[in-house]
Amino acid sequence: MADTVAESAEAPAAVRHAEEVMGTVFSFDVRGGDPRTVKAALDEAVAGLHRVDAVFSTYREDSQISRLVRGDLTVGDCDPEVAEVLELGAEAERVSEGWFSTSYEGRLDPTGIVKGWAIERAARRLAEAGATGVSVNGGGDVQLLGVPGPQRPWRVGVSDPLRPGGLAAVISAAGLTELAVATSGTAERGAHIVDPSTGRSAVTDLVAVTVVAPHVTWADCWATAAFAMGSRQGLRWLESLPGVEALLITAGDEVRCTGGLAARLG
């Protein structure tokens, strides 16, 4: 889990909103821009999240994904976003060499990529509307765009999975116009991450993997894949990805980091 750290009074007036959707809470912190334009974009972004839930939910019998799995629809019959997400999922599976998958128990299930994609899409909608700083946090995965104020970078606190209420690190977006932070682990939802090679819960030495990258769509996928790999293989693989840094915490309270993560702490 991650939380955007509050900024000082020098920051522009913020538009904040929390929305329950997709089984979690999406929190918006939007700075700058024309207030009416930004508010309209926020309403559109929130409506878009509910639309994503209606299209992609595997719990709704009438969702396009459920109908696609049953064979009632083809991909061509679905909204264009379905093909987009499935293409992104295929790319994530390719890059992770199968450690990330859009299948569960032999059935299509793209939920592992949908949330990150939805977070990023909502954030970019607000930036396109003229907001100068955007933070969208969906269940602890965060997309940051722009800045919250003059000389004030976004900062994100990463929860310590072994010490409830504590922080394992604070990530700073200083010097960047876009940054994402995503965490996969067992602290909040238990053993929910699946090892694609066995179809069962991933059993590794890790309790959490936090990935820092420009896009939360990918950061979320890479955190999930690295968790399933375990700390040694996961760290080596994350080190090989351009523009990606990570923090891995084992059940034995050992912290392992990619070589460039120190530059993003603060």
C-alpha cells in the first residue's frame, strides 16, 4: 500500500475526491487548472472507473469479460478498451516470460492489469484537462503527474508490511513529470498472487514488492510478476527493466533494492 504525502500551504488549491469502485477506494488529489474544467474532468474520470468495472468485472455475469469467457461475445463485439487491455496483458506476459498472466484457472481474467490501467487512464484524463498536478491512488497503487506546487514534488509513503502503521520508504518524484508506485504482497489481501506455472498461490520468501516506474499500468504488473518469482529472481529481473526501480521485503525482514532506488527516496 502507498499514500501520497501531504504538501505544504504553498501548493495550489487541491480538488480531492474518494470513490469506492472495483472493490477498493480510488483517491484523487488534483492541483491547478481551471476549477470548472478540472471538476468536469474528475466527474468523467470517476464515471470512467465505474464503466471499467462494468466492462471488466469477473464477478458480474453481465460484464463483457464474463460474456467473452462464456463465448457469448468475441473481442470484436466488445468495447475497444477490451482489446487494448488484452494487448497490454499479452505484452506484460511476454516481458515477464509468463510470470504475469491474464489467465486464472484456465480462464481469461485480466483483472491483474485492469486496475493499474484504469488508474493511469484516469490520471491522464485530468492532466489533459489542464491540471498541473495529479495524484490518483487506487488501493495503494499510485500514478503521479506534474507537480503539486512550485518546488514541491509529489512524495509517496510505502507501507511497511511487517509493521502496521509504519513506512518502509518514502518515494519522491522530484525532477520528474510522471511517476508511479505499485505494491504487490500479502499484507493487505493475504495469499492472492498466483504462480502461473502451478495455478496455485505463489509461495516465495517475499511479503511485498514495490515497483517505481513512469507508468502504473506496468508498475503494477511488474510488482505482481516479481512477487511470484521470489526475491532473488525477481530482483535480477527488475534490474533488467529500463526505467524501473524496486523495493523487495522478505518474510525474514530483509530489504533488497534495485541499484537506482536510492535516487528516488526522500
